[in-house]
Amino acid sequence: MFENLELPDNDRPIYQRLADAIGERIARGELVGGEKLPPHREIARTLGINVTTVTRAFSALQQRGLVEARPGRGTLIASRETEEGTFKSAPSDEAGLIDLSVNRPATTAYLEALTTLLPRLPKDRRYGVLQDYHPPEGPLWARAAVAEWLRGTAGDGDAGRVVLTDGAQHGLACVLRALTQPGDVILVDAITYQGISALCRAHGLDLRGLPADREGMRPDAFETACATWRPRAVFVVPSLHNPTTVTLSEERRRALAAVARRYNVLIIEDDVYRPLLEDAIPSFAALEPELTVYISSLSKCIAPGLRYGFVVAPRAVLGNVAAALRIDCWSVSPLTPLIATNLLEDGTATRIIEFQREELRGRQAILREMLAAFDVQTQETSPHAWLHLPEPWRGAGFARASRQRGVGVLPADAFAIGRETLAHAVRINLGAAPSRGDLRQALSIMIELLHAGHFEISGAV
């Protein structure tokens, strides 16, 4: 396995160079998750180094979350699909666990509104159509409500440019199937929303990550990638980016849009967090309406259980998106649009969103107070935060240690494009804690781990 392993030629200690060489093989896919590695003595004999050096190299790899030591089984290549890093769509119901790994509402405002609304639905003039089939793009009255709600953000209130979906992930799936071909290159941030990775794998698309700075995707990297790879589309989460919380400035959006325009690259804008923003910034759909497919939903701002998403697209491609949805499910259930339309029309949606914002402000204040000594990226009304881990912690190792102590978080590995971890960080979902007290308890546990550092890691090896 390691007969031909070449160590990097640099000034780093031998154990670090060995860890780097093995990490590179993992990144290239030459060593896969679950694969068992030879005993330390065998590796030392093969490479002509001492056993202590190999042990230190494996300790470094475990800190990076790339290998796992299993009692009775030896050392295994860590799987990206671990409990700490898997693509999860629902919070854990494990007893004693405060699960901060899934974005969910910070209040019960939606449930309270639904309790009041449900008895009134039979009196709604549209109630009778609930038993009928509907066009794949959804009932016109529901699309009109969405178009009006998004007026000025995506479109000019034209319901004819709206397709209703079962959440933003479903909308993204329909867009990719309708507008791409297997083998097409799709550009994303090097650290990005997990759902795009899963969909691109399913559709045979070539997903490539681009470097970003504290302001988001770098326009120079985007331009180089466009000139080199001729991508079909670029996927962006411009508002309260998942997981880093970065919101692209108008200047950065215009710079990226200009590159997309020069190379005729489709912009897929996932803007599910926009309603939580306090300050409006022009969307890509507003800046480049004929080049942008806008995707959003009510999941992050009202309730994921509603499963209500929408796609706003140029008319030239909208029919293809609707056709893709028809293949999936014919159309969304009309009951969901009826509930959502009532919430949008009578102003309840706006009130729920403000309740969510207010609760998130309170939770963000707790986060800032308790993690003041650490490097945390976040914003005033973001439902999540991005914690940069101090040395010697690595994302997967910290997530694993947190879970062992009753707190669930997601490591950077879960969001990285490619097998290599590009950041030593974890995402903390503030809204997921059942209460502010639970949030304080979870953060206290994490702070103990952050301060423990070397002891916790060395004790786990």
C-alpha cells in the first residue's frame, strides 16, 4: 500500500510529511473511507523510518479527521459519511443530545399561526380545488402570491415566471435536471451547502469548488475557472451563506455577475436565507434577470415542515423546469400552497419572520458573549454561525468530541468540495436549540472542549 509513497520535499518534520503524503492519497481517492491501514510497524519497515514517527503521523491524521482508530480493528480511513458529517435533513431525536447540526426555526410561531389558520381553510374560496389535479408549475393563485411577495427581489410580480416546488432542494433538483447535461461543470464555493454536492453526484455533473475570502467567492477565481473549464452554471448562496454566514456585498455581486455575463454562465441563486436579512441587497436575479434562476423557500424563515419552495426563472427555460417537476410528482400538493398563500396574503408570514429574527438576535447575543474569545463568523439574524477552531482541533475531531458530550455540530468536511478539508471549522445552528438555556448549555460544553484542546485530542488517539 505504501511501497511507492513519496514524502513531500520540504523542511517539515518527517511525521508531518508522512501525514501530508497519506492525506494527499485520501484526497485523490486512492484511499477510501473504511479502508484498513497496515500496522504502524509494517509501514515503518516499508518506508525505513521508526515506529514513533508513524504513530505521530497517524495522530496528526486523526486530528484532521482523516483516519479513525477503532479498538480491535486498527486504523481506518475515515468516511465522509459519518454521523458527524453526513448530509442530514432532520434533527436527531437521540436522548440527551442538543442537536445544533440542522437548521430549524428558533420559535413556534408557525405552529401557532397554523393552529389558527386550519379551521378557517374550508371557508377559503380556493378550498374546493384541493381535490383536483393542477398544472406542474402549481396553481396560478399561489404563484401570484409568491410573485408578489418576491416583487423587486426576483421578478416584477409576474406569476408566469414562477414554479412551485416541495422546498428549495426539490427546486434545485428540477433546475439541474432541466438545464444541465451529465458531464457539465458546475462551479461553487469550495465550502458550500451540502445539498448541491449530493445532487451533482446524482446527475453526473462535475462540481468544482472555487476559493473564497471573507467577502465570498472571489471574482478573479471565478473568471479563471470560466476561461479554463467553460462551466454551464455557477451556484451561489449570496445571503447568510450556508455554512459561513457571508452575505455578498452589492459590489461583489456585480463583479461576479459581470464575469457570468462575459462567459454566458447560468447563475443558480439559492436565496433561502434572504428573508432573515435586516438590510436588502440586490439579488443576482435583479442584476441579471435573463441569466439567473432564482430559488428560495419558506423553510428557513418560517418552517421547513411546510415544504414550500419556488423557482423564478426566465420564461425561455421555465417550461423545462416545470417539465422536470411533472416527471417527479406531477405537481405539488395544493394544500401546501393554500396554507402558504394565506400566510403571505394576510401578513402572517411577515410577522412570523420578524419573530424569528428577534429570537435569532437574542441567540446571537448569547453566542457573541460566550464565544467572544474565539474566531466566529456570523451575522445579527443568521440562524447559524461558523466557528473557526483553534489549534490543534480539526473539524471532524471536534464534531466527534462534541457529540460524545451531547452536542451535535457539523464539521467543515461536510461542506467541502472534494475529500480534502479546506477549513478547520464547524457550523453551529443557533435556532436548532430547543431554548436559549439549551443553547447556553451546548456552548458551555463546546467551550470546555475548545480550551481542553491537546488533552482531548491526544486522549482520543
